Amino acid sequence: MERDEMRRQVIALRDQLTPQNLAIKSECIVENLFQLAEFMAATTVMFYASFKSEVQTMGAIARCIKQDKRVALPLTSVKEKMLRPYLIKDPTRDLKAGYCSIPEPDPDSAVLLNPREIDLVIIPGSVFDHNSGRLGYGGGFYDRFLANQAPASFRVALAFELQVIDDRLPLESHDQPLDCLVTEKNIFRFERIAC
């Protein structure tokens, strides 16, 4: 199956989750995330702001800030085809609608962060496999960010079980592997080969 078709099919399944199921499953995923030793040890975490039927992250972001972790969110530079991480202190105040109407940091109130300071990156995506594979949404923003700006950061993807397939994904050379995949039922760990 073609990558774009895989994305379409899995996102369509994800979009069928009721708001209640989305919230319950997201809460389970966040609880699993907060149990990770790497997450507990991290002082600087980059989240994504959840959009549509993605695993919901806004509650986790607020919880991290209360735990005195430094929390960054990406600002998408479409022209440069890259993500820029900004530290935020209050998601209700420091975010505004950005690329594709996704909540992003307001550069007028948030502080630009050196990506090398990020201990752990939480990554969205459309389809995942059991071999550290991930398909994003087709723009390559996170793959470029992980490869070029934050190669040493621990990489954690959040996904619903329905997004994880048994077969290997048809990955390409630019697709970056994960260190960990967290779902509502499982925590999958992977051995990433250092470049």
C-alpha cells in the first residue's frame, strides 16, 4: 500500500473515535508517558500541540509545566521547511493558531530554545509499526528536526493502538526512527543505531 493511502486510511479510522474515547485513550497514553524513566529524568521536553483526532496533549503540557519541566512547542517555518522550538509557560496564553491552524508558540511571548537542550521530543504521526517506524503527515518537518537539530534527543511518539500496524512501514531514507512508541495499552521500546 502506498504511504499516502496508509495515512489516509489510518487517519480516517482515528477520526472515528468519539470525543469520549479520544479523551479516555489519550489519558491512558499520557499516564504511560509519565511513567517512562526517560520522561521522568528529562528537564526539557518538546511536545506537539494536539490537533483534531491526535492524541490529546494539552493537559500533559500543563502538567509538565506544573512539575517545573521546561516545555517547548514547535513553530513551523514553512518557507525554511523547519521547526523552531519555543519555551512556553502557559499554553492558554503563549499559543496561537499557526501552520494548518495548529496551535503554535507566539514568538512575541515565547522564548526561542536551542534544540540541543531538548532531552526528549514527543512526536505526532499518522501510522507506526513495531520496528521504530513512523509516518508523519507528509511534510518531513519532524524528520528534518530530529536528524539535523535534535539528533541526541530521546524520541517518543504518542499513538492510539489503531495507528500501529503489524507489517513494516515502507520507510524512506529520510524517515527518522523512534526510541519509544507509547499507546493506551503498550510501551514499545526500540534500539536506535547511532549515526
